[in-house]
Amino acid sequence: MQEKSSGRASVETEQLRAEAKDAVAHFWGTRQLQAKKQAGSGKADKGARAAVTGGAQMDGFVSLFAKIIEQGGVPSSAIFRKKAIELPGFFRPTKEWDLLVALDGQLLLVLEAKSQIGPSFGNNFNNRTEEAMGSALDLWTAFREGAFNKSIRPWLGYLMLLEDCEGSRTPVKVAEPHFKVFKEFRNASYAKRYELFCRKLMREGHYSSTCFLASEATSGLHGDYVEPSSDLTLTAFAASLSAHVQTHAGRKL
């Protein structure tokens, strides 16, 4: 029985990796097409922003997670993406999420899939981290105040895909004019900062699970990616998501 279980887990992991490669290839391929289209229109955004403002790059990952959710017993009619993805907030009226499940009148889970490419890592890192922290604070405060659910705590997930390049791997100095920063941030690259950020989001309970992936622009077109940290892998993220779905999808909420 042990060998059979292990073999099944191995097959499932290999399938997940294959689908993740497809999602990564979709990200880079979509980004490339959007940049070319915008450049051809004569109204290209400055720098790499042309590929960011088009959206849809992370659809491969959203589709992957939707498939996991449906396999866990949630009907497709309860899985929302692109449409009906607004949830009430506490500090703002609503916020749009990348994917959510509303089942039997309750919010089962919420998911955000984000990315960052160079060359402007500094400002964009601050924007991404502030957005993720603020979204979690808004959602959990709304939950506390009874905006949704009474019987279960929703699962909240966050995935970050970072461009793997010299700019994201180079150590970055920090300014300390008044007080010392935490030692783990000293000479940490933006890749390391994202790793720390995703880990802390989960350990502090702001997100139920987080995932951090990195991919190089050229090899990424073929689906290549790396998982910089063993505790922030796609496998662990998918397992957490699947466990929550299977726990709640089959019972009346």
C-alpha cells in the first residue's frame, strides 16, 4: 500500500509540474505577443510596462488552480474568474480577485496570482508587496465584520512569478538613516526579498499558503522555471488548496 500511494503521489506531482510549465510558457508567450501588438500600434508604453498593462499573462496558473478546485469536488458554476470576481472590503467597497469560489452562499477560497518582470524591480517590488498586504488586511477585516461566512474561514492564496535575471538576483543595499533593518534584508536581492515576503505572509497568517516561482525570459518560453525555496513550492501550494477544497466542498456549508 505504501509503494502504491508513493507512486500515485509521484504521478500527481509530475502532472502538476507539466501543467505549471504550460502556465509559465503561456505567461511569457502572452507577454511577448502583447508587447509586439502594442509596439505595432504606435502607442507602446514606456519600458516593460507594455507587457504588464495587457493583463492575462497569469491565466495559465488561474486555469491550473481552477482545475484543482474542480477535481476537489467544486462545481464549475461555483468557480469565478474574469467575471463576478468582486468581494466586499472593509476599507474600500470592493476588490477584484483573480479567482474565487462561492459555494452554498459562502466564500470558500480566494486566490491572487501576480508577476514581476524587470527592469524596474525597486518601485514595482514595493507596489506588489503593499498591494498583497493591503488586500489581505482588507479581506480579513471584512470577514471579521461579517461580510461573508460564519461557519468557515476562507482559504487565501498568493502566487508570485518573478523574472529570473541579473537585476532580480543582484544584492541590493538598504538605507538605514535612523534605525537598522532586520538582518535578513541586508544585501538581499529582489528575488530573496520576494522569498522572505512570501514566507512571512504565510507565517504571520495573512495568507493560508503562498508560492514563489522564478523564470528566465528566454527559457521561460519553453516553460522552464525554478522554485527558489523548498517551503514555497507549487506542490505545497496546490496541496494546501486541494486539502481545503476537499474538506469543505463535500459538506453543507
